[in-house]
Amino acid sequence: DAGVTQSPTHLIKTRGQHVTLRCSPISGHKSVSWYQQVLGQGPQFIFQYYEKEERGRGNFPDRFSARQFPNYSSELNVNALLLGDSALYLCASSLEVGQETQYFGPGTRLLVL
Amino acid sequence: GQQLNQSPQSMFIQEGEDVSMNCTSSSIFNTWLWYKQDPGEGPVLLIALYKAGELTSNGRLTAQFGITRKDSFLNISASIPSDVGIYFCAGANSNSGYALNFGKGTSLLVTP
């Protein structure tokens, strides 16, 4: 069975631009969470979505937004990119919201110049 | 998010040695998870713990959920070169909507 998939794998943007990252959860999983991982740190929680609704939000500015589609896939959008947004963006899926066991995708490596 | 303290920061051991790492928190968690991450990859789930005092094994890996619910440890027995990577602990509870709070990781190097 396919695991969590993310696209693109790598991305280079310049400051001020906008980026959209995509995630498809494990088949049968209904909840998707997004995390940001900067070099040398553990992942930091950004959003959790379940049944197309936001169920949790971490300490990130409003430039970060996300949505979930009827097929449970998800997009993470970041506007007005800053140099500090350079990171590995990870998507994780779980069966339900409140299901703590989360499975991660390979991530999208974003570099902002 | 809640701060997790993971130690040691790094370990350099010989193949065949046993490894122990731990994670502590100032907050109580309902769940402790241990992940391994290789360079450029996403974290891979190793062990999930759901009950205080629980001891769970996965092959050469053993992890325990601390009685106080504020700590967890991971042991790796008879290490091999493919154990190289960064090991992360993560805690979750209903107060945080089950968002995972991660430690900063333990970097493990194994020499043949």
C-alpha cells in the first residue's frame, strides 16, 4: 500500500513569492497534519485537518494556510515567503482526528532565496 | 507547543553495542511516539506507546512510557550500521488536539 505522498519533492522560491505544497494521505486515513522542520530541529506543528475542517493550528503567522479536499488530500499554502520559511515541510496522516499515531510523508524541501 | 528535552544530543558507538536515549517533558502526555529520520527523508514511526508504564518492543527496539507520563525512553540492542540516523521522541495529548510535540532529536552514529 502507498504511504503518505507529497509533491513536489524540492522547490526553490524567492522572497515575497507564494508556494503551494500538496499531500495525499494513506488510503483510509481521514486526518492530515502539516509540520515544518528547520535544519537541526524536530518538526513543528502547523495545522491539523479532518473532514475538510481545521481542527488545530500551531504558532504560525497568517501567511500560512491550508485546506483539505473531499478525497482527504491537502494543500499547504504560504504567502509572502521569507528566508526563514526555508525548511522541510512534512505531511502526516492518521485514521481519525484524535488518533495520535501519525505517519509521515517524505516531505517537501523548500528553499527561499 | 510543549517543550520536550531529548538526550543525549548525539551518540557515537560501535556496532554491537546497546543504545539508550530518553525524553522528558514538563507536561503530561497521553501518547509517546518514537520516530527515526534519515537525511532528506520524513520521520518513520518506530514505536507508539499509549499507556503509562507500558513497555513495547519492535525487534531490537524497546520503548517505555514513564509512570509519571512525563517521560519515555528508547533502547536499541546490538546496534548495526543501518541504525544510523536521528531519533525523535514525540508526545501528544488531547489538550493540544493531538498535535505532536517533538524533541530536538538524538543523532546516532554506528561504526562497523
